[in-house]
Amino acid sequence: MKIRLYNARILTMQQDEEIFHGEVWIYGERIVYVGDGTDTEEVCNRNNTIGKIWDREIDCQGNLLMPGFKDVHTHSGMTLLRSYADDLPLHDWLNKQIFPVEAKMTGEDIRILTKLAILEYLTSGITAIGDMYLTPHTIAEACKEMGMRCVIIGTLNNYVQSVKLQEECILRYREDDPLLSFIPGIHAEYTCSKELLKDMAELVHTYKTPVFTHLSETEKEVRECQERYGMTPVAFLEQMGLFDYGGAGHHCVYVTKEDMQILARKGVSAVTNPASNLKLASGVAPITELWKAGVNIAIGTDGPASNNCLDMFREMFLVTGLAKMREHDAAAVKAGEVLQMATVNGAKALQLADVDVLAEGKLADMIMIDLHQPNMQPLQNIANNVVYSGSKQNVKMTMIHGKILYENGIFSVGEEPEAIYAQVYKIQKRITG
Amino acid sequence: MKIRLYNARILTMQQDEEIFHGEVWIYGERIVYVGDGTDTEEVCNRNNTIGKIWDREIDCQGNLLMPGFKDVHTHSGMTLLRSYADDLPLHDWLNKQIFPVEAKMTGEDIRILTKLAILEYLTSGITAIGDMYLTPHTIAEACKEMGMRCVIIGTLNNYVQSVKLQEECILRYREDDPLLSFIPGIHAEYTCSKELLKDMAELVHTYKTPVFTHLSETEKEVRECQERYGMTPVAFLEQMGLFDYGGAGHHCVYVTKEDMQILARKGVSAVTNPASNLKLASGVAPITELWKAGVNIAIGTDGPASNNCLDMFREMFLVTGLAKMREHDAAAVKAGEVLQMATVNGAKALQLADVDVLAEGKLADMIMIDLHQPNMQPLQNIANNVVYSGSKQNVKMTMIHGKILYENGIFSVGEEPEAIYAQVYKIQKRITG
């Protein structure tokens, strides 16, 4: 498809670039033009594969085009557990409610449950996810069927997955589909034996790959790791060689100054999940300090069992709101910094350099924010409006890999939402009903 | 209009009543039937003014009908200041940015700016507001023009409004319009001289009226009051006799155990504004303790300059999420309690006994929540879904006083949103542009 989106406000998220009025051209899966529209003749002349014949021209009516949000830490298949076991402490919640239900879920269940999550990502302008869940291949199927960009994240521990599976996935998803990639992951230090971590470190070195993991989410986790190994989880995993090619730590609520230095030095991103950390009473991550330490901070929703929704607008407000509260400083973490975390830094964490900003040659992962809704008026500072006032209601269009998957409330994902809900209902009846 | 809404899930918010499947009938501004639909013949026979001839029948498609949200503390006219002066500490923000701009605003400006806010309330399922702002009469005009239910709140201080104006408003809005009422208010202890508070207390006793005020929002405010009067703001205002007929305190972030006892004893509601308290780095209100002390807790968005949006879904999540964090207890403040604060308790605080729940004889202030959106699936626990996963995107219909003012994204408020935006733009150009 050749699509021209014109009469738009554009926030490319390229460094220090202000919002401007212009247009974006898509050829297939790539952006071939982003600009104010005055130099399009020149562009066509310079590159004779580019012309002005369109499959579709979209008048953006002054609305905002920007890169899609990257939800770097989620567990899509946990849609089954939305509102199933709320208001419980993390460790009880995980051991008594979540793990027993997960034990009953099949790969096919997870394929369907992931589809439900994908519908919601699209409503929230999320164009790429880092999905850490049990069955990589059926997550992959769901994403391919619906057109979702996904970095499948391993979630090895003593009970599920294996180092062999991680390796198999590394090889398979190098080539399987342009929407998919794989990064090995361990669920967390506290669910993996030292032997398992050693084997994993070997894999990391063989493939020179980053590793993702839940990291220092609760005080209990850090305390127990210190009792076990005399080190924080960050220091321990580094010592094991797991961070030698970077990676990402999810949550990072209880990280020390030394931990932050390790994360910065090793190129390990901190993925903050503020809604989940509130709902499970885990705490508030030290975003300002991580930022100052030079750590790449990205944002995740976490899974719908612990959040309970997949809404980057809520997360963005919380990232800055909680930092302001924590630092007793209303100037902490400005709106522009939050947008950077939600887009560019997220792409960096997920190793998706091709979808970070809107620019010629990049993949077309883009959203349109409806500025004609009352919560976006007046247009005094549009970026601040998005972070402080935005909601799912403002997502007018979500495009992934050049395809419009969601537009004006209608999904184009090859299946009707109600059909997916009906399949989820059957799973729910069987497992939790 | 006679409207029948059928095939609905219904959450009446009457004590301990579960969600059930049924229908709601509206005659004019009142609800004449709420039930499962099996006893409608009997209802018609019993009351011969009720029949089955409808102006409109709405198939709710299994969506949820519930009472509208009550936004008990807001400053609608501050839409002008959305994203105008973000990321500043409260007192600088108020004195250096907000007050100077407000000095340039006319009553006519506020009428228009309030209309912009009303559009947003409707998108968020807010059916009644406690609007504390500078020019009561032009707030009243805006609400009447658009059909918004509003309790206009006085905001007396040393610089704006007067006790005489409060009295005039008490008398005028007893009768002016069924959508409107008035409760006198003082901006805050720290902006009123003792003499002014004495005069206000006299008014309170003459009219046996509750009083609303900003109350113990920041540590600075409490400290300075203690320096001035040797008492907390709560204790001082009580001693002045201002709470002798109840009222409401907005924010209540820094209240002592003794303060809580005063609030409970005097029937003063605590109106929590969690998003504003985060954004201005004020702190986190002790919701669990206030609840245990027996204080009526309601929820407000605060004005769009300090929030920056008018979104009860965000506030609801924050009320419970922040309480969980503050108490280090994921079981703190359950979803059902939050819904009670956002509806029944809000109505109580605003002295609007007729719009608290869905029941025969009550005024028809009601919303429809779209359960066919992915963030509401599966339907494991619908009330929890609303609180933990809900967003403006789920508001399918907002009805006030029996009139549908917002439905499927379309406003029916006598004016097009774009026309209001254009008027706001002119004000913005003149004042802040």
C-alpha cells in the first residue's frame, strides 16, 4: 500500500525536533517521506521509485502523527487473569493465584489470550511489545496473524522453558517474520538456580545476546538475593556474566546507586512498570536517579493481571507523577522525557532501531492522536497534552509495518473482536470459571 | 422524553447489590423503573402514568449502566491553563503562573472555558461537578446552556468574591435551575484573613450551610497555619465554626488523626485529588486512615491546570494504587470502595441525594460503560474492570437529568465542540498566546 497522510501535525521524536505541520508518505512497510510538504517534487525527482500515486490519502485534520508507543514489558497471555485476583500482595498473588492458573493454560490458550491483548495494545497506540510469556511460538502465531510487532522475550526459570528453547527461539526468530524477533530472558533471579543461570550465561556468550529479566521488583526479592549470594540481584546477575551484552531489567524499584552504575555501564535498560508497582504495592522506582545515572529508561505495562490494563497513557502519567512525588519536586521528569521513554528508549531497549522515530527509511510504526477531543484543547503544548491529558480515547489510528490495524475505533486484524472474546470466554470457563 | 434502556448489565450502587441483567426506564428527568424486566407489567398496572410507549428504546448490548461519576472538586475554567505551566512546585505555580493569568480572565471567558471542560466531563462519564471557580454566574450559564449538573462552590478569599456574593448565590441558586445549586466556599485558610473567616462563619450559621475549602493540601500550608494560629487548618476552621454544618475539604493530604476525627464528627467530606497531588508533588492522601476514621471520602479531578485532564478513570486507579503503595498493602482500598467514592460518596458530599444510585424515583444521571472493548474483557469481575482497566474510551453514553448529552462519541449539547474550541482559542491568544 502507498499511503499519504497529509494535513498533520508531526512529532518525529528525532532529537530536539519541534512539532511541525506536514505530511508522511508510506510505501509498503517503510516511511519514504516526512516533511512539511514543500519539497515533495524534489523528493520525487531525486528518487524515481517515488511518485504521487496513492492507494489511500488520509486528511489528518491537524491531528498528531508520532511514533507508536513501545510496551517493553508485558505478559499478553495474562489477559485471562484480568480482575481475577486483585488486591493481593505480590508473592501471594503470584504463588497462590497466578502460578496455579498458568499451570492449566495451553499454548493454544495463550495464542488466543495474546490476541485479546493485541486488540488492546492497538487501542492504546502501542506498536511494539516485549512479550515475556510461557509459549514463544504461540505468541508468535498470534502476532503474525494480527500484524503486531513483537519481541518475544524468554522467561526461563526452574519450572518453565529451557536454555535449549531459548537457543531454538534465537535461531528461529532471526528469520521467521519481519514483525518478530526474540531476546532470551530469565523470569527472575529468585526463580532460577545458579546452575541454570550458568547455562544461560553460556548461551549469552555464544550468541552475544542481551538478556531480559524481572529485576529488583520488591524489597523481599532483593533481601533474599542478598541472603543467598551476598549481592543485589543486579550485581549477582552481572557477576554471572548475564549482562555482558546488555539487556533489560523489568521494574528496578529497589536498585542501589551501584546497581544503577552497573546498568548504565552494561547497557541494561531499566523498564519501569509504575501501574503494576502501585497495584501490587511494590513501590516507586527511582526514575530520576536512574536517568541521572545514564540508564536507558523504557516503559512497560506489565501483564493485565497486575495492572490491569494495557494503557501507555496511564503509564506515562504515572512515570512523571510518581517521580514528582518521590522527589518532592514538581519539576522532576518532564513530559518530553516521558515521551522519549515511551518511544525512542523503548525501541532501543527492544533492539528495534528501525521503529524509534519518524524518518525517511524507517519502518512505518506510527499513531495518530486525535487533537479534536476536548482533553487535548487548547493546543498550548501538544506534547504535554499527550503525556498529562492523553487517553486511549485519543488514539485515532494505529499503524504497524505500514498497515493500519486500528482506525476510528475499528480493527483491521483479520478477525472480529467479538470472535476473539468468545474464544477467551471458553478458556475462562474452563480454567477460572 | 421516555427512554427505555434494555439488555443492560446494571450496577445500581445500592448497598451490596450485585450487577444484574435488566433494564432502566426514564420518564423526563427521572428513573421510573430499574429491574430485571420480569415485573414490568405489574409496575405499569400499579402506576397508570407508566406505560410502554417510548420516544426511544436503546439496546444496551450487554453493556453496563451505572450512576454517573461525581467530580467533587474541580475548577472548570482552568482549561485555559492546561499544559500552560507544567512541572512547577505548587506555590510558585499558583502565585507566579496561575494567579497572574486568572487576573486577566473575564466572566465571559470563564463561561466559554467551562464549556470546554463540560465536553470533557461528558467523555469521562462525569454527570455532576463541584465547580469552585471565580465567577459563579457565568459557570451557571455554561452549565445551563449545555445541560451539566453543577454544584457551584464559592471560592472566597482576600482578593476575590465576597461574603455578600456567597449569600446572593445561596439565594439565587436555590431556585434558578434544577441542574444547579450553590455551596459557599473559601479558597483556603491561607488566602483568607481571620476577619473574613469570621464573616463567613456568620453566614454559615445564618443559612445553616456546609462550606467547601482547599484543606491541608501541602506541608507548607499546614506548617504556616500552625505558626499563625497554633492549630492545623482543620482544627482552626472548625474552631471558627465554619464546619458546624459540614462541608468538604479538598485534598486532605496532610491531616492528623485529630483532624480526621474532626472531619468525621462534623460531617466534612474529604475530597481526594490524587493526580493533582502527584503532578504538583504535594504528596499522597491517607485514604485508608480517613476511611477507617469514618470520613466520607469523595473524588475530584482538581482543575485542568494541575492535573491536566478531567478523567475519573485515572483518579479512580490512583486512589487505590496510591493507597496500596502508601500502606505497603496490595489489599488496601478495594475496587468496590473506589466506585462508592466516585458515585455515592460524591453525591453525598455535593448534597445531591437524588443522583447517588440508580433507583426508581431518582434523577436520571447515568452512564453506559462499553464492555465490548478489549480492556473490559474477559468479564470476570466487571466492577474491578471499571476501576482497574477503565478509560474514557469505555464511556459509550452519558445522561444527565434524563437527557443523553454524549453517545458513541457524539455530543448533544446545543453547540459543536469545534465552535467551543474556536472560542477558547481566541481567549488563549488574548491572554496566554
